[in-house]
Amino acid sequence: MKKGYLFILMLLVLILAGCSMSNGFNGNVWGSSIDSVKRREGLPNEENIATLSYDNKKVLNAEADISYLFSSNKLHSIFAVYKNLNSFEYLHILSELSKTYGEKYDITESERNGGSGLLASFYGGRVSEAYGWTKGKTVVTLVSVTNRNGGGHVELQVKQVR
């Protein structure tokens, strides 16, 4: 009998975690306090009044450096950088984001590399791929950056919109 209750409880937790991901990230809902995120994620490598930063943390099953950003002690966005991502991990991240936030859309060539494109000015026109998702109060951007030396990294930004 106890096993039946435990199974139902675990199933309910998984369902609720999946629902809340579209209004937050990684089980942390928008508006969570710094202490709430620390309880869920553990002690950060760096902390200040507006940011919790973690190094080499599993984010969508791949290692990344992740920062949780707060305003008035309320979570409003995350920023993760994947430095050593292989193709399989990258495709898995794309798949997981699409499962959670719906169909991805391409960030257009002009937006990422054009004269007035925000990403072009930020990355110097070296963005190789850029995708976005929108669901509920959440906007997601995944950007693959190629460095001049042939290396690169992938950046994930998830933020609350009002």
C-alpha cells in the first residue's frame, strides 16, 4: 500500500515539475527567492544581491556554467554557457527545449548577422545558429557561437516576460 502512495506522489511531483518549467526553469518558478533557488540548487560558487552562479552544473543533461538572475529578490531569468558540448548533447538540448516550450523558431539571419541585428553586434557576426521558443511567461533563446580560432560555445537564456 505504501508503495502505491509513493508511486502516486512521485508521479504528481513529475507532472507538477513539467508544468512549472514553462513558467520558470529547471524546477525554479519565476518569482522564486534567492533562498528558494539555493535550497533547490545548492550553494553557489558565487553570490551577490542579484545573482547566483554555479560552475559545471548539469543543465538539460549537459555541463554548463549557469547564473540565476534576480530583481528585488525575485527570479526573472537564467543564463547558461555550455563550453564543451558535443553534437549529441546539443541535439538533446534542442529536443528538451522543444518538448517543454513548443516548436522552435529560427532567429533570422538578419537578426543574428545583419547590420542592425542585436546578436550580430553582441557577437560580432559569429553566430552560427540561433533558435527561440515562447510559452506562457517564458522566452527562451539558444545561441551557438563560433570563435575565430574554430572553437565555440552555446548560450542558453531563459527569461520571464510580463
